[in-house]
Amino acid sequence: MREKREGVKMPHISNEKKNLNRLAGEFLVASRFTQRGYMVSLQWGTTIGYDILVFDKSGNVAFIEVKTTVSYPKVWALQTKYANPRTDAIPEDRRFVACVDMTAPDHESQVYIFPVRVVAEGLKYYFNNSFPNSKTLNLPLEKKPQGHTKDPMALTLGEHIEAKKYLENYEVVGIKRLEE
């Protein structure tokens, strides 16, 4: 058993269940994009490091990494690389993190489409530029930055990065939809 919140025990989630949740999040994001008229390609394996490509007929591409939570509402575990997006062959303005919240069984899952630079800004804000020595960092939208949890003037991470404007905002990727 592992701890959830305030001493409430939660059963261990098997690797198989984690994999199913990961796939469910990826399929959900791909489905939401296609429902809105975008062309997508799911990427299997680790060849390019992104889960979904969203593209148009002009050759423009957005690279989407999908992160899914099923245990903690609006909290996603991200690799430390998102705190300082590395320079690589893919321009930073073409990279996105889709954060899927599948925690509530009684309503539809929510999807945030964050530009990678917004994720980096949010992590720096939450951790006060002092990252823990860990391979993963939490992105908790409803929490105030560490060291400021009792400060009434401190914004939550979600408020700081204006998370609401990225909720179900698929146009943020800057790709043209198919014409009808």
C-alpha cells in the first residue's frame, strides 16, 4: 500500500495498469485532436521521444508528449528535462505537453495542452528555481510554490501559468485544421 493524502491508504498500481492509463491518455488526446479536424500520428516506442505528432498539409508539425494522472487531480509527474527544455533539432515552439486528468470517475477527463516553455516556467515557479535531486518533478496546478504555501498573496502554480487558457485549447499548437 502507498500513502495518498492525509494518511488515506491507496492500493499499489501495477505496471500493467500504469501502461493502460498511459495509453488511455494518449488515445484520448489523439481522439480530441482528430475530433477537431487535426491530422495526427501516434508514435510507438522511443524513436523521437514524443507520443503524438499533429500536422497539416503544409508540413507544419507539433510534437506532443502526453502525461496522464489517474490518482491525484491536476498533478502530473514529469521528467526533470521539462524544467530546462534542452536544445535539440525540434524547435521549442513546436513542443507541447498534454496533461490529461482522468481522476474523476463521474465526469469527462480534462486535457491541458501546454507549450513546453510554459511547463518549464511553471516548474521553476513551483520549486523556486531549487529543484530536488530527483528524476521526476510534480506539476501540481492547485498548489502554491514551495516555501510559500501559507502566503496569502502567492498564486497557485495553475494561476501563475494561467492554466485555464490551455484547458482543451487544441489551437495552441498552431497547426491548421483540415478544411471541410
